[in-house]
Amino acid sequence: MSSTICLPLLSETTALAARSHAPQLIDIDGTVFVQLGLFLVLVLILNQFLWKPYLRVRQERVTRVDGYRKDAAQMEVDAADRLARVEARMADARRVGSGERAAARAEAQAFEQRLLADAQSAAQRTLKAASSRLDATVAAERVRLEAGAAEIAAQAATRILGRQVAR
């Protein structure tokens, strides 16, 4: 509305209010403009000292939170990358360890085979030596028993026959 329409409308409203017999809730007079002016001044002051700082702090907080989220996302990517590198190194270490374990096992089996072969050859030598000694002892005892067998046979024949037997 233009100001030319507003002023007559305002004056007409005041005139009607004065002629009305009902009690008026709002007195429209010059204090409305003072109140409107005070309201506008208060809006400007609050805007300058309350709303702008509040909105600035809020925007800074949003910016910081977004920055923290980006940092957190980057940290997650870095952590996943580090984890992948560590797992790759662990796989390499397992592979190397597995190879070393297989080499150690093969070396231990070869050592075991050598020990078993040495023990078996020592056992064979000991067995041959014992067998040789046994054969020699058996042969010696056989000779001794054969010599003693003729004498025992002569004694048995003498006892059985009751006379001396020629040898």
C-alpha cells in the first residue's frame, strides 16, 4: 500500500474507533509509530549482536564437523591401507616361514635318516661281531664237547659193560 492510502485509512480507523461504543482493545495513536521504531531498532541490535554471531558460530561448527568427518574418512582410508600392507607383509612372512619350516623339516629328516643308517650299520657290525664270537665259541665248545664225548662214552661203556673198553 502506498502512504497516500495508508494515512487516510489510519485516520478513518481512528475515527471509527472513537465513534464506537465498544471498549477498544488497542488504542491507535502516535505511540504505534514509536513502538514500531523501537521494534525495528531492537531487531537491528539483536541481529547485529545476537543472530549474526550465533549464525557465524553455527556455520563454523558445521564447517569444523564437516572437516572432522573428512579427516575421519581419510583416517579410515589410511588405516585400511596400512592394514592391507600389514596383512601383505604377514602373508609374506608366513610364506617365508613356511618355506623355512619345510627346509628345516627336510634337514631334520635327512639327519634322522643319517642317524638311523649309522645306527643300523653299527647294529649290523655289532651283530656280525657277536655272531662271529658266538660261532667261534660254538666251534670251540663243539671241539671240547667232542673231545669230552669220547671220554664220557668210554666211561659209560665201562660202567655198562663192567669192564674196560679200548679206545
